[in-house]
Amino acid sequence: MWKEIPVPFYMSIYFFDILNPEEILKGEKPAVQERGPYVYREFRHKTNITFNDNDTVSFREHRSFRFQPDRSRGSESDYIMMPNILVMGAAAMMEHKPMELKLLLTLAFSTMRQRAFMNRTVREIMWGYDDPLVDFISNRFPGMLPFKGKFGLFAELNDSDSGLFTVFTGVKNFSRIHLVDNWNGISKLNYWHSDQCNMINGTSGQMWAPFMTPESSLEFYSPEACRSMRLTFKETGVYEGIPIYRFVAPNTLFANGSVYPPNEGFCPCRESGIMNVSTCRFNAPLFLSHPHFYNADPVLAEAVTGLDPNPEEHSLFLDVHPVTGIPMNCSVKLQLSLFIKAIRGIGQTGKIAPVVLPMLWFGESGAMEGEPLQTFYKQLVLVPKVLQYAQYVLLGLGCFLLLIFAVYEILVQGRCYLFWSSSKKGPKDKEAMQAYSESLMTSAPKGTVLQEARL
């Protein structure tokens, strides 16, 4: 089960379709409409599994995605109006460059017909599209872009893995099971500005140490988020008859440094509730948050028409069986946004007012079901419950046997009492009993016959 995860995982994508791109270029407030979900079945299996001498195991987890039309609201051929990440990202990086370079970039954008917003299909946005700007940068500035070929938001995730994980097996110390020892050969990141933020903490996100308590927390490292995350206990519950602990994201997960000082290392920060991931995403002004800016500064959602943050739809959770530390049900939801604004000297950016514009949010969900769920229920719920009742049955049986023994002893003692009490009837009876006892203790001469004493 660890090697070939039997739980079906699904990734649901919701796009924010821009309704007024021309008005945004004139400085007006963006208006978006949520489209989706576009659902993909996620297949995972571990490869290159190597057990090491220090109680660790190394592996890569291969992932692939397959579109699920029956679960989706729309098709991959649907067109979505989105900000052009390449144009807006390049414009942001040129903000403090000489004006000559900005004008040259504007000319290049015009030649290649690049605009601030693009109208692409879901398939192109997800898995990549050919772009003359990508070809131009790759040819003139080799190594500048972290990808090759087509550009797509999830192109690097399909038919790939998230790096080489080395985790503890827990054989020598089960409290360390699946804790990350290193990732891609490093035990510390270099994206952020503090040692605490660069730490690789927790597990790889698939299991945790057993015997949890409400004081426990879930920590895991996410290569896609370029950081470790920590979830906190919320409540107990039951999933398909199995007791679980529910863990959720604390309010401080994406808080900025002024609200939560330990997050200062993730800055430069903007409003609280969004995390700047530009340092690990080719320096584009990208931000990670909860969907619809849930749990963030209200000004972020108010700056864009069409957003409606609420905890029922936009919060994330993990339901974990506390005895084993194995997740039973999970739903991890994150949003990717792009900071856009007008850059003086680059005509394609027009008069765009500074705004953090949401592009999409995705939810990865998985729930144990079918035969694995039945096996889990039988071995970890049903059998312990039977044993729990069996101890009371055995205790009752033991008490019953003790009662029988006690009654038997009482009856035997009663007979002995009656026997000895009868010896008090008279002197003749006593003499007869004494003679009988002496005859038993004295060896009789050969040939004599012992006469039974008459009581």
C-alpha cells in the first residue's frame, strides 16, 4: 500500500475567468467568474526505492494525471481568459531596469503579438502551449527559464516526480516514521531568508507517527509550495466507522511577518494571508493562499469582483486515524495568484492598477474506500472492538466459574459439618467411632476381618 497507493486521488481545478480585460488595462477593478471544476484522476506509485543503512529509505513518487469528463463541469477545450504570466512576469522583473531595456522589451512583445491577457484552452493552460516568447528567451538567454519546450502551469507535474525523498522507515524508532531526512540530497532549503523558514520539517505528507493525541500536529514538506507546512488538531470524528482526528490549517499558515513574526523569513510580504513564492517560481510575482483569499486580509477579496471566501468550500483538512497515523480522508486546497500592475515603459501593461489577481485554485482530495477500507476497518476497528467485548465475556465467565466453585465448597463444607455433628449423639457412638478409627490405624492380624463400625 505504501508503494502503490490504493486510494484514488483527484485534482480539481477551478479557473478565474477574467470578464473585463480591456477595462483592467484602463485601471478598473478586475471582475472574474469561477469556472470548473476540471477534474483529473491522479495516479501515484513509488520508484527507485532504496533502503539505506541509517534506518532510511529513498524513493521517487511518479505522478500522472488523466482528465475525468464525468466528474468535470466543462471540457479541456474550454477557453479561459487569464493574465499572461510570461508577459506580466517579465514586465515585473524589468521594473527597475533602464528605460531602453523596457522599450526594447515592449518592441519584442509587439513583434511576437504578446499581450497582458491571453485566451487559452484549459488543456493549454494546464499542460503547456508553444509560445514564441519562450522560444526567443530560450534561444537568446539559455538557462534563464526553468523549463524547456511548452509552458504550462502544471506541465512539470505530469509524468514526473516531486524529487528524491529520503525518509526514516521507523524500524528503529517508530516515532520517526516517514520523517524527511533529506530531499534531493539537501536537508535545508535556500529559497527563504531565515533558517526556520528554510527547514525541511515533518513527513512527505503520506503518513505520520502512530498514537496521536489532540496535542499532536501534522507537519509535512511540500515541494510544490517550496516549504514545510504545519496543520493543527481541530476535532475528533468518525469516517466510515473509523475514529479520526481532523487537522486543519492554522490562521497563521500564510500570515505575513507583521502578523506572525516567524513568517518574516518568507517575505517580502504583501497583505496577510498570501505567501510570496516568486523566489522558487522563476521570480514571477506569484502568490500562494487559500482559495478566494479565505483567511486572508479582506482587502484582497474586495479588490476583485466575483470572489466569495467561505470555510465550507475553501478550507483544507486531513482526517487521520490517530492509532496508526494513516490519513483516511483529505482535501488540500490552494490558490495561485499573480500580482499585476502597470510598469512604466512597457506599453502592454497599460494603466493596470496594482492588484493580486487570482488565476486558479486547485483541490487535491483522496479518501480510503473499497477493499483497503474494509481491511483497515476489520483489522483496526472490528477486531479490537471484539477483543474489548471479549474481555468482559471472559471476566463474566471467570466470575461464574468462581461462583460455582464457591457453591461447591459451601456444599462440601456443609456435608462435613453434618458428619462431624452427628458424632455428638452419645458416649456409645463416640466409643464406636474411636474403636473404628483405631482399627484403621492398627494393622490387623493375618486372617482377621475388620468389622464395620455401626454408627
